[in-house]
Amino acid sequence: MQKQLAEILRPKSFEDFVGQSHLFEPTAPMAKMIASRQLHSIVLQGPPGTGKTTLARLLAKAIDAEFIELSAIDVGVKEIRDVTKKALEIWQTYQRHTVLFLDEIHRFSKSQQDSLLKVTENGTVSLIGATTENPSFALNPAMQSRMLILRLQSLTDDDVLEIATRAANAVEKKIEPKALELLSALSGGDARRLISIIEMADDPINEKTIKSVQEKLQLHYDRVGDNHYQAISAFIKAVRGSDVNAAIHYLAVMLVGGEDPMFIARRLAILASEDIGLANPNSLTAAAATMQIVQQIGMPEARIPLSQLTVMLCLSGKSNSAYNAINRAMDDVSNGLKGSIPEYLLPRAKGYKYPHDFDSKIVAQAYSNHELPEYYIPGDLDAEKSFAERYAKIQGILRPGSSAS
């Protein structure tokens, strides 16, 4: 069987590896493990196509360990126990360590993740997990506390140029200069996707041949890479744009393609706060409830609450006022703006006016010694109309003559 180009180009040594330079700095944990030839259990977290599998293989090679690769999609506790048994036999026979690489580790349930920790307790097996998800959501607290999390970053433009050049040389194709920028944009920092486009494109590789390949790739959903980010991006933008039918279509594309329903639920929760916000405060509560339900029932039933939430968010009024407010405030604080606190607001200080002692439950007093910008700019849709009216009333009491009063 002929090897795919991505497999042919897979680095055989750390010197050939492209990208993730922060992991190889002398003081970085991974660099220290390579130098000491002592591998701890780790989680490689990052976008698809950034080298997680390759790094796992190279780490195993660096310590001359047996390498076993599994996917959490296809295995369970039984297979993990089989690995433990095999690893023990290898150690007893050859005094050789075993590295277990578990792709998509976030797919394992809490009990399955607990079984992984037991595998590593006697030191016979080092676990390397890989995930595209945020470890705070994907891993249970026990795993987070016992495994070192190394974060990988999307490829830079220089990385894309290097990999594209290697791939084109391997298949003896010429890349026209203008095509490199398009390759970088379409690959989305994913080396696997970049190589696939080059492999499929006609020679010479130019904007026309690349777009032709892109149209073909969009017809196939790849739950571990190629269309993962493109589909979720289109889905979120359709919901933000209030197009129910397009949003439901992309939701179906992802679910039929095997996407993790919790990944979708989490993205909808972010959107409920970022894009719906105060126009419909109940949307965030609904999103939180959907996350909990999806986690408890799983597929195929999870499609129903996901569809319900998607329709609700599409048809809700939209407001990003709270999102913009915190971004503006954090930018100001990062740039040095830090208003000092009035003395009467400090614990056990005198002079503080208790708002509940006043008829309107609001009293004119300064809550900062400095004049702060009006970060919150209210919208005028749906529920936020009432918030806007109350904001103007409050500002009129706290700051007479302000633009909001």
C-alpha cells in the first residue's frame, strides 16, 4: 500500500520537526525530559495538525521505549488493561519502558480516565494523551493534577512555508509565490491539511488549483482535523447571523461526521454570552443546562437539546455589549489604568453609604478615586432595552451630567 504524503514527511527526529519552538527551549519541561531521557505522563493539547502524534513518537524514540498508539474513540478500559499487561511483559523480558499514546483523550469518561491513572502508577507505562480541547473541560481534576499539560500552537507563516516546500519537493510540484498565502489561510495552521492540499493539487500549485482542492475537501467532514474548525466556524457565524436553517445544517454536518457534542455545546455557551448577552440573559442559563444534559445523555439524543439551543440562539436578539465592556476594561488595565479605591470602600472603613438605606437603593458616592471610562454601552434590543433605561437612570444619580444620563 502506498504511503500518504503526510506519513512520508513525518519527521524522524526532533531536528526535522517544524514548529512548537517554545517546547524545545532549554528550560522547557519537554526539553528537560528529552535531555534526561525520563518521560513523565503528559497531555499534548492543541489544534489539529500541529504535531501531537509526531511528538509522542519522537519522545518514545528518544528514551528507546515501546510505542503503543490508540484512539479513545475506538477503545475502552479493557484495551487499556491489555496495554498494561503487555507493557509489564515487555519490561520483564527486555527491561524496556512502554509509552501509551492515547489520541482524543477527552473522549474518555471520568471512570475511564481514572483507569488511565492506574496504568501509570507503577512506572511501567508513560501516558501521552492528545486533545484539541481545553484540558480544564476535557480532563477530570485527578488527571489535570497528575499529568503535565503541554500546549501546542498553530503553525506560523514560516512553518507553513517550510512544510509546503518540503511537501512540494517530495511530490515534485512547483508552488507559485502567490499560492503560499492562500495555502496558509486554508490550512488554518494544520500541517496535515496543508500537506493534503499540496498532494491533491495539480502541478503547478496556484490559486486556481488550490481552490479546486478546497471544494473537494469541504465535501468530507473530518472529525479529527480537516473540517473540524471550518464547520464550527461556519456554524457559529450562522447562529450569530440569525440564519436558523444554515445553523441547523452545519450542526447536522458536524453530528453526522462524528463531532464531539460537548465541543459544540461549549461553543454555543460561549456564543450565548458573547453574542446574545443582555439581549436575552436566559440564553446563558439555557446553554449551561444544555451542556449538562448533553454530557449526561450523549448521542444520539444529544442532537435534540443541541438543535433546540441552536434555534433559540439564532432567534434571540443579539448584543455584545458585555463582551465589549470587559475587553475595553481589560485593555485599559493592561495599559496601566488602575483606579485607586476610595478609603470608605475598604473593609471596616467608615463613611460608606449603604444603598439599601436609600429609597431608590442607589446613592451618589464615588466607587473609584479616578474618573473611569464608560465601558458599558447598552444595546436597545429585547431585554437589554430595560437594562439600558435603568443604566441611564443609575448614571444620572451616580454621575450627574454623564453621557448616559
